[in-house]
Amino acid sequence: GEDVEQSLFLSVREGDSSVINCTYTDSSSTYLYWYKQEPGAGLQLLTYIFSNMDMKQDQRLTVLLNKKDKHLSLRIADTQTGDSAIYFCAESRPDTGRRALTFGSGTRLQVQP
Amino acid sequence: NAGVTQTPKFRVLKTGQSMTLLCAQDMNHEYMYWYRQDPGMGLRLIHYSVGEGTTAKGEVPDGYNVSRLKKQNFLLGLESAAPSQTSVYFCASSYQLAGGLYEQYFGPGTRLTVT
């Protein structure tokens, strides 16, 4: 299957941690990505993780990958109002021959002051 | 570097009209992509190209054509626009790095309305 699924909406208070979740269905995924889209803009690559890794940390961002459950999460520490955006997870699967990404439908993160 | 640019930013078409969206990148990327974004549906791949002179179909290619005559440009054409093609269109480009890693860089989007 090619579905990448995410919950639609998450609301947190400024200063709290945010956790955005994603599930994917194909075990042949090689890389999994997180993108951020601010209003009226294109997508910006935040981070990615190789499928044989469990965790990757980059400043306030932590990516966790559970291959057994096909579950990916993005944790944002000390969430700020500037983090309000839509977050997309995506996967690449070279085995399909399609040299492109498959995106989830996005999670809208709202940060309340 | 301008990165990935798209023209136009906005367009309103009547049903049956044609138009071409232009994407340009100055990063010397081999791969270029066209996606459409509709509410609640994420991004869906229309067509893509892995090099100058090559194109391939994505998930939703019907009603669209593409051309990659120059490495830095990727054109998306609508020959006879339909209301179902009302959407935001994003272009992206990338290198392929090792083992299927695609760091895609996106343009700012074109908002198209077909009445």
C-alpha cells in the first residue's frame, strides 16, 4: 500500500512539547521525512531519518521511528508560536521505481500563547 | 540562489481554457516534480522528471502534460482546464543522494481556480 496517515489537528500551549504522529504501511520505505508548511508557502524540509535508525535529534526536533509498528513521530520541544504550521510526513520507496515522495495529508499544529 | 521559483502565483481560468505553469530551479538538480495540494488530501504527485528530456507519470497525471526541455525548467500544461483542476500546484526539485534519499526543495506554489 501507499498510504501515509496522520491526524489532522493538534493544539498545544506555548512552551509545551508537541508530538505529531504518522503511520505508514510499506515496510520497504528507505527514508522518512518531515516537512513544514507555513500559511501561503511551499513545503520546507525539516528533517529525515533512514529506516534502519530508531531516533534522530536535531536541536528542538526529535524523530522517533518504530519500524515494527510502522510508526513515525516528530517531537518539538519548547513549542513556540512560530511553530504553528502544517506538518507533513513523507516516505521514499525506491523499490516502486518512482523516484518521488509519498506524502501524508498533514497535521495542522496550533500553538496557543 | 533563488531556489525553486514558479510563475504565475495566481491564475483564474474558465473551463476549457489552456495554460502552462513554469517551474525553474537554479540548484542544478536532476529531478523535478509537480504536485497538487487539495484540502485534506496532502500532496499528490502529478508528473516528475529524472533528467532533461525525460518525464514520468505520477499518481494523478490525467488532464496534465509536462515537458523538460532544459534541465533547469519543468513545465506543467493544462490543455483544457476543468473545475476539478482547481488546486494549489507545487513544483519541487531534488538531487538523488545515496540509497533513495530525496531532499526535495519546493517552490512557493501557484493557486489556480477554474470556473
